[in-house]
Amino acid sequence: MTTFQDIFKSGFLDSFSSFSLTDTLLSLAAAFLIGIFIYLVYRKTYNGVLYSRSFNVSLLAILLVTCLVIQGVTSNVVLSLGMVGALSIVRFRTAVKDPMDLVFLFWAIGEGILCGAFLLPLAIIGCPVVGIFLLVFANRQQLDSPYLLIVRMEESEAEQKVTELLQKVVKRMTLKSKTITGEQGMELIFEVCPQNGQSTFVNEISRMDGVQSAVMVSYDGNYAA
């Protein structure tokens, strides 16, 4: 019966598995191509305010680094134990504000693990499946994305006119905030979903009597009252 002490006496912990340069290069090439695909999908589906190219490039770098780490871990037991200890003290302090960014991070890491473990068929098959899923649902979200409409008016009578116009020209609307400034000044904030992305109704609202200004901006759907 082999004991734990016998394992240390033997060369088990110092032995490396067979290393193939061809398989390693093939795995890295597949990881690079998959990383380029993730890069393009992220740029196509990004819905935030400011697109971060550095974060997108980091997805490709994370995939390649993960692939190399997994290849090293699978080749030596001592290295795998040391890697577990090293990763246990790593702390990421960069806040991920968009949940979709977290999805892309897990996608890149998962593909890197598959490529590093030489499970290339699974990595190649899963990559377009996840990519098509994100492209379909992200584009649909762009078409139905809500907007904030901020209307400032001098007369309270203009509130009813603005509300009636919005009920006719948008698919849905919700009053988010109503602020009274001064004696007759007023500011209304609506969440609206325009039909087919049209925004010409903002011009009509700005030309109404008693309306000072009308501004429509996009946002991610989160609202803090």
C-alpha cells in the first residue's frame, strides 16, 4: 500500500507529463482566434456609455494567460499546488459595473481553461453558441432600450399637453420624477420607450407653449429615486 510518505520519496511530485510543442502551439492559436471572436462580439454588443478598448483587449489577454496557466498546471503536480496557493492571495480591486462585462470575463476564462486543457472541440463548439446568444439578445435589448426624457416648463398647464403627446407617440412611458421649482417652474422626468427609436417627438415637445427645454438621454434601465 502506497502511503503519502512514499509519494514524497518517489519522483512523483517532480515529474512532468509529456510536453508536445505542436499541441501547445495549436492550443495557443485556437485560444487567440477565440479571443479575437470574443473581442468582436464585445465591441458589437456593448451598450454602455463609453466603450473601453483596454477592457476588450484584456479579455483576449486573460484568455491567453489562462490557457498558458492551465497548460503548466496540467504538466506538473507541484506547479498546480503552487498555483492554487498563489491565486488564493490575488485580489481584484477593479469594480465591474456592468453585469455583461462579468459575463465576458467568465467566457474568456472558460475558453482559456478549455484550450489549456486541450479540449479544443468543446472550446470551438461552445464559442459560437455563446457568441450568437449574446448577439441576438444584446441587439434586441438595444432596440427596446429605454430613455430618460427631461422636460423643463414654466407653466403647469403644459404638463398635461406633454403627457398626452407622449401617450400617442411612444410605446410606453413612466413618470419617474416631478420637481417644482419656484412658483410655476417644473421639471418632469419620464422613462420612455420610443417607437422604432424615433426621437422627433422631442422637437414637438420643445416647441410647446410653456416648455423651456426637452432633453432625451439613454440609460441602462437602473433608476435611483
